[in-house]
Amino acid sequence: MPPFTSVAAYAPPGVGMLSVGVVTEVFGPREGLPRFDFALCAERPGPVPTDLGVPLAVAYGPERMAVADLVVVLPWADFRTPLPEAALEALSAAHARGALVAAHCVGTYALAAAGLLDGRRATTHWRFAELLAARHPEVTVDAHALYVDEGRVVTGAGAAAGFDLFLHLVRREHGAATANAIARDLVLPSHREGGQAQYLAAPVPEDAQDTRLAEVLAWAREHLHEPLPVAELARRAVMSKRSFARRFTAATGTTPHAWLVGLRLSRAEELLETTDLSVEEIARAVGFASAAVLREQFVRRRGVPPRSYRRSFTRTP
């Protein structure tokens, strides 16, 4: 199917204003990038109460879900009470006609109630994952993932992880160059893998060691073409390998090796989309030992070889 161009974000009564801001920022218009036909919709047009007590003016009803390529359910304060049956039916109908359906945070509860997560993996805000699993035992709940991609159904964790969810969808459908451009505009990390931990014990630098770690990560991004063994990164951070690995996981939610592979694949995607470099040249530019290693990692983590990816995202005049 072609990449989505129209997006309908469903805002239930008590919708979280943070989520409204996140989805609006990602899919809002930007010069020089694909333009999304974005709309907020609700049970009926008009003012919708929010979690902040300030009403949100919504121009569209659920009819927008009937025509959108991507339908997103936003979280709402009273998520323990199911949405009206008409809203659940609209979600099921959107999925049945082939639309991509996603949920941010406790919006996952709506997809579960609509039966769209039966037999699938899903995530939600870690604080409410146990309740989701208890209510819907037919769903395999991953309380730790930032987002879970099940093809035409995608779920994301809470709060700011909405950025990761929506940027992942843009990256998957429109390519790394577009997702990276949006991330740069929003001053966000270009990409975080879905399996990365939701909750970090030390998400921001707290002392000199963490400051050095941040500096080393920035240096590594600029030197992806080099081997970058963990011993070298630890040396630059003035730590032992063991201390560095422990600090790294606490700060990023993943291992140094997984972080580097993800970063290299993200950069490779962008080069495949925006340059005529050969796969061999791109492998060297992003630090893989050979084109064969790049192909192996690409297939393992992206599901297709680099050349197929390039054909999928080649922009023709």
C-alpha cells in the first residue's frame, strides 16, 4: 500500500493535551516535506473537555476516521471506561478497510476493546500495562517497549514516547530522511528503537560521569565511519568497560552495541534515500565492516535488503 497521507487523531472526552500537542507537532505542515492532511476528530464536532480542564475545539466527527489512511487514538483521562460503541466500531471499520491504526499511551485500551489487539503484542504507559494485561488476556502486553509495530496496528508508550511512535510511523512509511528532518525541527533524537526501555533510572545527566557519557555519545554520532569498540568509548568517558556499559544502559535503555547498530542503520537509511552511493560505500560510511554485514543487519532489523529499501523510498520527479 502507498504511504499514508491523511491522518485522523481521535480525541475522546478528557483527552490528554500533551498527546494532542505531540501528534499535532509531528504531522503539522513543514516546508519541503510531505504534507499530511491532518485532522483532530471526536465523537461529535465541538468543544471536547481535556485533562487540563480547558476545552479543545474539534472541527470533525468520527467521519474523518472513515477516510483517513492513518487513524490514531489519543489517551484520555477516564480510559478505564470504554469508549462509546460507535467509536469502537469506527476503529474496527478503519482497520477492516486497510487503514493503519495506532494508539498513543492508554489509547491502547480502545484498540484492545475494539478487538484489534487480539493475538497481538502491544504496549501502553508502563504504569497501566498490568491492568491492560489483566483486562485483555488475549493481548500480549509489553510493559517496557517504547512502541510495538504489528503491521497495520501500532501501539506506543506514554507521554513523550508519543514522539517515538509517530516518528517511527513516518520513518516506516515515508523514509528516514523525512523522519529525521521532522526530528531535527523538533530538536528530538532522530530515532529510538521500539524495544528500548520506557523508563530510565537516570534519563538526564546527573553528575560528571553522565556529562562525559553525553559527550561521548555526541562524538560517536560524528564518527560512525570508525569501528567504535566499547573499550574506546569507555576510554573517552574515563570509565571502565563495565562501568561504561552500566551507565550507558541506565541512560539510554539499551546496550552500546544495539545503540550503535541502530544509529548506523538509521544513517544508512538516510544515505540510501538521498544519495547515489553504492551499498558498499554506504557500509563504509556508517561503520559496518562490509556491505555483507550491512545487508545482514538491514534484513534482520528492517525486513528488507538495502537495495529493496532504496527502491521503496526513491523519489522520482
